[in-house]
Amino acid sequence: MKAPEKINSRREFLANTTKAGLVVGMVGTGILASSCAAAKGTSAGIFLTGFAQTPLAYDYTALQPHIDAKTMEIHYTKHAAAYASNLVDAAKEEGVDTSKPLENVLANISNYSVKMRNNGGGHYNHELFWSIMAPNAGGKPQGKLMNAITSSFGSYDNFVSQFETAAKTRFGSGWAWLVVQSGSKLVVSSTPNQDNPLMDLAEVKGIPILGLDVWEHAYYLNYQNRRPDYVSAFWKLVNWGAVAERFEKSV
């Protein structure tokens, strides 16, 4: 399988990612009402997600050695692509308007089928996941995001420890999240399967700005059963600029 063409700029990539959402960016503040009622962000400020899979902003090889090319290819072209395809099928079956943001569905996911929940979550989660990683990334956040992390967790190291614990101890398959709640407060959570904090069924609700996929297909070819090693390597791939942009649009 040929690697996807590189996107010319991050701005172009973000434009593709939000193409459905930008059309309806001014529909009002009800878009995340049920899952993010306390958040200050408006629908115009939040990154909104369409129903189609968007191109990767980097080649399959770009995240090596931390995520190998074969894992990236299989993850993107098989697993993530299947979620996107099945989501469109579910939307047709359940009469969902795919010109509106996927977030609308996720905020009221208890009203939809298991198929919609699994594939809607799977699609959203992966779209976010690809967008907050980059080659030659890592380091630490800066500015407002770092201030919020320090305020919420006491220190950056405390945040990393909590996030890694959430990722390492998530039983079976799922995700670890950094989530924005009311008053710019940040919390760490984890969800099973393809659930996420936007869903009205989530135990911890809010706007996710950083997510780590801990399904085995995300790391097994390279790390086998060594999930902690994969979790530790993740920090070398985090694009803190992209995470900070999500944070600032969510508060």
C-alpha cells in the first residue's frame, strides 16, 4: 500500500479535518450540550468532525521508531477506515444528517444504536489521534496549556504520571484522554472500547484535546505485550502545538 501524499501544510490538514464542521460552525452552542454543558467553548471554536476519513498529514514511516510504518498503514487503512465506512452506513440506516458535525451524534449517543456508538466513537477518536501526533515532535507544552496543566495537576510530571496510569491500567481495549472541563480545568480519564468523553454515556465528560489509543492493534507489531513502553514512547510524538490549539478553542 502506497503511503498517503503529504498535506502541504498543517492549515490545509486542519481544513480537511473540519470541512463538515466549518459549514455549520455557527449553528449555536448546543452542539456539545449534553456532554460538555459546562464548557465555555462555542461550536464555532471547537474542532468539528465530519463523517469521512481525512488524509494523514504525514507518511506511514514518519513516526518511526516509536510507531512503525506497518502498524501505521494497517491502523489507518484497515481499522480507522473501517470505522469511517461503517459510520456512514450507520448514519444512513438511522437517518443521520452527515452534513452536520459528528459531535452532535456523540453528545446524544444513548439515543443511537451500538453500531453508531462503536463506529462514531472509533472514527472521532482516530481523527483526533492522527491530528495530535507529528514527526520530530515531543517536548513539553507551553503557554496557556502548560499553565492549565500546572493548575490542574500541580505539575507537568504529575499530569504525565496520571495519564500514563490511565493508559496502562485501562483493562482490555480503550483510550486515555486529557479532557477540558468548566473553567479551563483539565482532567485525565480513560474509556473502554471506542467511547470518548463527548458521549453522554461517558463517566467523565468534557472536550478531549489529547487521546492515546491503547487497543493492541495500535502497538502490538512493535511492542507486543509491552503497552507501558508504547505509552512512554507516545510523548515523543505529541504535537503540543496542535493540542494547545484544541485547548484554546475549547475554553
